Amino acid sequence: MAIDIKHNTATNTQLRTARETQSNTKSDTAAVAQKTATPVKTDSVSITSQAQQLQGAQTKMASLPEVDQKKVAEIKLAISEGRYKVDPEKLAANIASFEAELGSLSFGKE
């Protein structure tokens, strides 16, 4: 069966016009609905106390001096040569101090 293309253009034009009309109607309806919609609520952000503590810790860390690579190399050499002595009382005091500082941060408690 042969299709007559020459006479088919009128039907295509009618279909295209109908589609455009539907599309325009939908666009107009959406625009009206958007204008009458309720105002959008604004977002808000609140920072928890734990986040504030972390931010404070980060600030303190940033203010600490950089690692002295020369001193690290000297300590490594002293350890390898057996000259590096550890004072157990001083080490225990430093560990206790560190634990006390961590305890004062009170992570997980709100």
C-alpha cells in the first residue's frame, strides 16, 4: 500500500498546532500556579556545641608551630645510637595532661 505524502502535510500541521496549544495551556497553568503558591520558607543552619568545639580545636591546631624536621632527625639519630632516654615520670604526666584535655572536650555529650 502506497502512502500519499503530498496530501499528508495538512494532517501533520493540524497535529503540530494541537500539540503547541496543549503545551501553551500547560505553561500558562503552571505560571498561574507558581504565582499563587505560598511563600517559600528560608533555610536555617545551627551549629552544634560539638561542632563548635571541633572548630576551636582546629583553630588551636592551626596556631601550633610546624614540625621541626631538624629536631625530628636529631631524635631519630639519638634513638638509633641509643642516646635517647625516656623519663617515665614526665611521660606519664604528659599522658595524664593529654587525657585531661580530651576529657574537657566532652565529645558525645549534649
